[in-house]
Amino acid sequence: MKRSLYGYLILLSLIWGGSFFFIKILLPYYGPGSIALLRSTFGILAILLYMLIRRQSIRFRQIPWVPIVIVGLLQTAVPWCLIGFSETRLTSSAASVLNATTPLWTLILGVLFFGRKSNRFQWMGLGLGFLGLLVVLDIAPSKIFSSDLTGFAAMLIATFFYGLSSQLSKKYLQNVTLVETVLCTLAVGCIGSGVMAFGFEPFSLSPLLHNWTVILAFVGLGCFGSAVAYFLFYHLVQKGSAEFSTMSTYLIPVTAIIWGFLLLDEPVHFSLLAGLALILCGVFLTGGLPRKSPEIKTKGELQG
């Protein structure tokens, strides 16, 4: 795994760690579907501005629309709504731990249905990272299972969809550019979440038009937590692996605590450093070791 990918993984976790703060800010004003709708809308606007500056276009005829629609729904609209719903019923710690089951689903689905190879180091890395997460949050596993069952199930279904969509994008979207992938998946997410927002929630633009806190939260969540973050995420999927890219969920609670320290002057305990060390070891074991045996050189190559 290239060293630069580890940097992208950390940057992605920093962005998504801040996204949880934005969601908490927006929940008093909007329902989960409405947040997902406006989040994807702001993300699309950011990408269109980027394309305008770079003078890039979309190859509509070359895009595999069936996979892109499925990935878009399973990576954005559906899990965003489920996570937003679960955060109204779960503590932030419990939600963070359940969100970190994404790499496990990704690896299981990859082995069972996508022909992915696994080794003991990957499983050890997942286990070590999850243990580190529990240390960071100072939470006992029993507390997780005592959470609201509906919120618990909603978060697990969301992470299952994240794992599935990551494997689907790795298999079917390799020949689609990053700009096309991000724009199209967010567009699908916008349509899907729009159906949920207008069909099941009261929707009003009033908070967005009259409250600067709401506006800035959507800019952060949409432009950075969606547009920039998904550029990084799909880059990690394409150049690394689906399993490695989802390891960001182990780092997200750590970065959320860091943001709390920097922005809210919240204390940082020793458990953060100890847990972070375990998580980083888990990330290295999952993505840092070679998965394929080196190719056997031909006689001509050996002589050359």
C-alpha cells in the first residue's frame, strides 16, 4: 500500500470526524432525510464549481448507470438517513462503535461474494482496530448492546450498506473517473433522499435561509463531508482496496475527539493515545502488508 494512501485515509477521517458535529447541529432543524438531501445538494454544487473551474465534463455514455445508481443509493441516501435516525436514539459513543463495523462487513462481503482474498493479518487488524476504538471511547461492549434496539439495528444496516457499496464500487466503477463517480453517486443520493424527505418529513428552507449556523453546517457537511470526502474515499477504493478505505471509520471517533479538543477545549485523556496506537496498528495490518505473492519473472526479465 502506498504511503500517500495512509495520508489520504487520515485526512478522510478528519473530515468525517467533523461531520458528526454538523449532523448534531442540524438535527434540531431538519429530519434525517432532509439533512441527506441538502447535504448531497451542497456536495453537488461544490463538484460542479470544481468542474467549471477545471473545465471538465461528464462522459454520460461511458458511465455504467445500473452500478452507479445502486452504489449511490447504498453509499449516500439510504445510510445517511439511517445514521441520522439512529443518532436520535443512540449516544455518540455507541453510534461511533457501531459505525466502525463497516470494515468488518466490507471484508466479510468481499470474501463471500466478490472473490476477495483475506489473511489472518487483516482479521487481526480489524480486531485490533476495534479494540482500540473501545479504548478511545472508554466504553464496555455491554453498553453497546444495551442501546435502543431500533437505533442499533438502523446503524448496523447502514454499515452493511456501506460495506456492500464499497465492494460494488471497487468491482464495477474502476473505469469511471473520480469526478464522475462522486457527482453521479451524490446525484443519485440527492434524488433518493429527496423522496424520503418530501415523502416522510416536514421540509422547509426557512432555517437554511435565516440561520447562519445552519448554512455553515451544510457547507461543512456538503462541500467537505460529501464532495471532498468522497473524492478521497473513492480514490482509496480505486488505488487501495474497499477494506482499507473503510478503516477510516476506526479513526473517525479519534478525529472527532481531536476536533472537540481544538474547537471546544474538551480534555484529551490517555485512553485516546493508547487507543489511537492500537487503531494505527490495526490499519497497518489491514492495508500495509502485501496481499499478493510477487510475480515470477520470466527468463528474459531475469537476464535483463
